[in-house]
Amino acid sequence: MVSFDCAELIEAVDGRLLWGSFERIFSGITTDSRKVAKDNLFIPLVGEKFDGHDYIEQCFDSGAAVCLTQKPIPETAGCSAIIVKDTAKALKDIAAWHRNKYDIPVVGITGSVGKTSTKDMISCVLSKKFEVLKTQGNFNNEIGLPLTLLNLEEKHEAAVIEMGMSGFGEISRLTAVTQPDVAVITNIGVSHIEKLGSQQGILKAKLEILEGLKPEGLVVLNGDDPLLKGQRGKLGFRTVFYGMDTALDYGAENYESLGEEGTSFNITWNKNTYRVKVPVPGVHNVYNALAAIAVGVEMNIPMGTIIDGIAEYSPGNMRQNIISCKGIKIINDAYNASPQSMQAAISVLEELSAKSRGIAVLGDMLEMGEMAEELHYSVGKFIRNKKIKYLITVGKDSGNISRAVADSDNTAIQTCHFNNNSDALEYILNIVRQGDYILIKGSRGMKMEQIAEGLMQMQAVPQ
């Protein structure tokens, strides 16, 4: 737990002691007034609908020792307050100051799709050699990332930090805090295209990660992504590429689906060929593994150790979790969705349900802006050539996925559209049979996990 005194804090945030003692020591930092513990530093953030300054007195009552503030506040005996221009900036400043105390390799990861899975796979690999700090959950934004870095302790020998964004400038600010030694970009998709305008805009926003990269740093890129492939020789940093092409620096070949057990592929390094098993299905997870191999090799981890690390990977909650329930298999991939991840999930469903029935339950992909209709329809065009039994869409824009399938000549896929999860669940409960594989996927705001939970509450499934 991070711990230092107010004099050091003032140096870190370029603040001024409003009242209290320079010698006051705090332990632990929080921005959530509900989670204040004894001797914490409380940082009140200001949003459109809330102002953390309203809870400063409550936080002192709960045991906080120090707080930051953007405005004068009443003095509390035995505590200290430091005034700054912007508490949100101060949070990042503290994290950057704290990160600079540790001379350890830091891997920064961004991308439109797969960054969390890639982060976890890289962490599995590095953990075979180092004590690793990694981003937990969705702590990849301008609040969560600094709080993650503030967990750095003497025991840590490496860090793997995920960077998310929804607009220009966000990754620039995050990479300034992180100061990565290695920058990984998984791909350039269309997530957040509503704010960024085009894939070129998304590429520009993702490349902001390089602004904080150490001068001697390494860039690791997906060489099968057209926009990233085009960056060869343009970045001013040593760059390696990975993908399903053996001409790349880290290329996979002889891909094989192992069903629910995952996937496997070969990779040749230093004239030796290795077989790699990824314990989750889908070719998209091979890309995540290749990124982990590239980072592992570049950080001098033996290939055999890297392969052992990848074998220990398991997906996070609601990220392609395969749940066995009363004779059916639920693929709960409800954490988020984009056209690329939708297509990857459908391919996994087709693979796994080859000898049974595949049911795809897809919700809206949010933040697609003016391209929402076109992008949802494109997912349907992808699906109409797939061997699945049912396509069930939920929401507003997802109806275009069903429409694209209905517009095709493929009558083997039965389509249905619903406005809400409860109506979709009622329909699914009437069609589901023993042996079915049911994929559930949509953007976070669609709360598609409600359907998975409803299925798991079934009393029995018909033969």
C-alpha cells in the first residue's frame, strides 16, 4: 500500500498545504468516499452529476488522514488538506511520481479488441519470471490506471498496464503516467468510431501510446491488421510484428481447433519449432498468445517457459466463459462487443457446435454512431455463411444483424428479433434443447448476462 507524507505529496502534485501538518503520513489512496479506510488519502473527483468535495467531511469522519481539494474547505483537527488546481490531474501526477520510483519494465497495451485478454496472457507469461502488477478488471481509464500504478510496491519486478479510451487525448494522458518500456497494439477496429470519426482516427488515437514510450522502447504490433501493418518503418522505435504469417517476426502456422479445450499452433524461433496450446477456443486467442510470445521473448524469457505461461491463462468474467448447465453449454461473452469481437465469437460458436446446434444471442454494439446500421448489417453478412441454427438479436440496432441474414439465401438459420432481454429469454427457453451451444454477446450497456443468468435458472432442458 502506497504511503508517504504531505511534503512528498505536495511535491508530486505541485500543490499547497491548505491546513494541517507537512509531516502527516497517509497510507493508501481512494477516490471512492464509500471505501475510505483509516489513514487514507482521499481524492475528490468532480463529474457532470457529482462532486467528491461534498464527501470530504464524511471521509475524515471515516478515518482519512489527508485529502486533496480544488477549493477551500473547513479545517478538521488531526488531518491535512492540500489544495490543487485539478484533483483529476493530481491523481495522475501522483501515479506518475510513484511510477518513477520503480526501475522495472512496464508493458502498456491498447487496441480496439482483445486488449484485456492480451494483457492477461502477457501477465501469465511474465509471471513465470517476475512478480507482476497488472491492471485488474476495467481499471484502464483515467481513474483506474493511476490507481493501478499506485499499487506498485518493492516486490514488483514488472507491470502490465491496459489503456482504454473513447476519444483523442486519453491514451496520451495515460501513457504519460505509465511511461511504458513496451507498447502493444492489438488491432484497429471500429469501437468508439462515433467520437473518432474513422478507423484512421482510431489509429491516430491508439498510436498516442508511443508518446510515453521510453526512447529505447519496443513496439509490438499485429502484423495482420492492415492499418498497423502500414506502420512498418514509420514509428521511430524498434518494432516487431506478430500474426498468422510466418514471414512476420512472430508468425503462427498449423493452427488447429481443439474444441472446448482451446486451440494450438506452431511457432518457429531460433530455428526450433514449438507447439503452443492456448486453453481457450478461437483463432483470435492465437493473436493474443502471439503478442504474449513476442513480449516474453523480447524480455528474455525462454520459449518453453512462455508456452507454460500461456497454458495457465483463463478468461475473465463474461469473456468467453463456457458454462455447462443442465445439458447445454452457455458461452457467456457478454462483457462487451464490437464487429470484430462479434465475428470472432460467432466463429467460436460454429466450431464448438459443429456436432450439435448453435444459437447466437446478440445485443446491440453501442457507440457506433452514424455507422451503427452499416456495422450491424456487416456482422449479419458474416453470420449468413456460418453453420448455426438460430440467430436471436436484442435491442435496437441489432435488428440489422438479423435483417442481413434474412436478406441472404441462407434459410438454414432461423432469425428472431426482440426489443429486450426478458422477451428474448422467454423465446430461448422454448427452443433450447439438450446439447445446444448458446452464445450470448453484446455491449456492456445491453446487460446480456441477464439472459445467461435466466438460462442457468432453468429447472430442466428438453431432450
